[in-house]
Amino acid sequence: MTDGKKIYFISDVHLGAPALNNNREREQLFAEWLDYIKDDAAELYLLGDIFDFWFEYRKVVPRGFTRILGRLADMTDRGIPVHFFAGNHDLWVFDYLPGEVGLIIHPNEFVTDLMGKKFYLAHGDGLDPEDKGYLFLKKIFSSKTLQWIFARLHPNFAFHIAHQWSKSSRLSKMERSKEFDIRNENMFKFAAGYLEKERIDYFIFGHRHRMADLEIKNNARLILLGDWITNFSYGVFNGERVTLTTFNGLGNS
């Protein structure tokens, strides 16, 4: 690893979310952030829900996101590995993002060694084995049969359905006033249980739209990345530790 290089983590940008009215401004800020990190990034991990909805037809991809796709393609052209994790909003990724943009796709969790530390990386949804309803829904959306049927729909109609679903999702009903105790979260319980069988230095998740950084036990840490809706937050690993920070524009991070 070249001295001075860093590894970046971000999640829950929700580009194009119909429940939000500042999509253009958020996309421009995200593009600025990609410009900000490109010269010292060793790797970039996009940990799910980067797009509020994504579906690739054989000859059609979603309209928009030109600024973002161009910058990500520029990073991969430079030889910077960019990892894309399927979130619950953008799990229908097929061959366009890896083939055209050069992204490395992770449909599931990923355990890896980075600069001598061991990381467990995932979007963070579906970690509660007792949440039968959500796990069943996720299994349905992962169905190849459902994907084939959806691909038969005209894009205008298909995306209308998807956007209506998104408007009714948790994103449009976010309540920041509710008390948040990460130790009661399924992500924390999952990580604590996983440590009983395997040593991990960092568990990094998105999904909850909350920022958190705490020790689980024996120096193993859980990082929740927040989001790019109210927090504009991300994680950065310098080879020694992961730090959570926020971005307000070039020169003001």
C-alpha cells in the first residue's frame, strides 16, 4: 500500500429518491466528494443504497446519475478498486455497472483484510434471523423469476412502481427524534455474536442512516456510516483506524 493512501466507505446516498426534493444538490455534493477523495483513495467501498432504485434492462439503464457514474468510471480507469454492495434499494445490479463502470459487485457480505486489519463489510439489512417478514421479502426480491418478470415491463411503468414503493418506504418516514441505542440494534447483536467464532477488527454497515462508532469488545469496533441525506457522512481508514467524518463541500470536510 502506498504511503498516504486511504480506504473510504460510504452508504445510503439514495440518489434519485422520489421522497426527497434535493436530489440534484445531493448528487452534486456527492460528485464533489468523489473528486475530493480520488487522489488519495486506495479503494472505495460503496456499502449499499447508493441509488434509491436501480434496475438494468438488457438495453436500458436508469436515467440520470451521469456525474456519479462518470466519476466512478474515472476512478476505476485509474486502477482504484471501487466495490459496490447491493442494498435493499439497489440490489438489481447485473452487468452494466461492472462491465461499463468497472465496479466490483458484492451481492452479500464481504470479509477481507485491509492494511493488516480484518473487516466485515455489508449493507447491514437482513442480519436479524428473527425478522422473518423482511427475510422473506428480501428472498422474493432476489428471485431470478421476479427479476425476469420485472424486466418484461416497460421501463416507464416499472420505474413508476418502484418509485411509488420508495415513497412509502422508511426513507420517507425517517424520524430522527427517536432514541437510538446502538447496543439494542440487531447489527450490534450480530457483530457481538460473530466475534464468538471469528476475530474481526471492524464491522462496517450502512442501512440504518445513523452514525455510530463504538467498541464491541477486545478492541473490535462497530461502525455505522450514517447517510448522505442528513449526515453527509463517510468512513475513512488510514491503516491504523477507521474514522467517521462528514463532508460539506470541497475544502470544508
